[in-house]
Amino acid sequence: MSLKLIELQVAIPRTMDAGKTAVDLAQKGMIQQAHLIDQDRKKQITESKKVSAKERTDNSTLHTGENNTSKSTQRSAMHPFKGQEIDYSG
């Protein structure tokens, strides 16, 4: 199959376009993977900020004196299997 000069003028630019699209398709997976990694990293950062903000609020309640009320409510709560009295006659 021999190509004439006019056919070559049309065929060569199309092969270059096809090569560009092949490269784009090959890199598409890597670009998507990088995008997913970036989204995951941003999600982890926001979750860590939420956790650290919660820890700060928990620590601030301990230092404000609310700690005494929380301990007294824990002591008054009934334990599911421990008894209420201590038996010393034994």
C-alpha cells in the first residue's frame, strides 16, 4: 500500500494528534490518582483539626473547675456489678 503525497499531508498531522491523545489517556490515571491523594490529605487535615479542637475544649473544661462536678457525678453513678458496701467481717 503506497501513500501518495496528498494522502501523507493528511495522515501525518492526524498521527501526531493521535499520539497526543494517547499520552493524555496514559497520564489521566496518574492525574486522577494525584487528585484523590490530595483530597484525602485535605480530609485528614480537617479531621485532625476537629480532633485537636475537641481536645482543646475538653482540656479547657478540666482547668475551669468543672472537673469537680464531673467527678462527683461519676462517684454517685451506680456501677453495674460492684456493690455499694464494703464487707470488713471476713
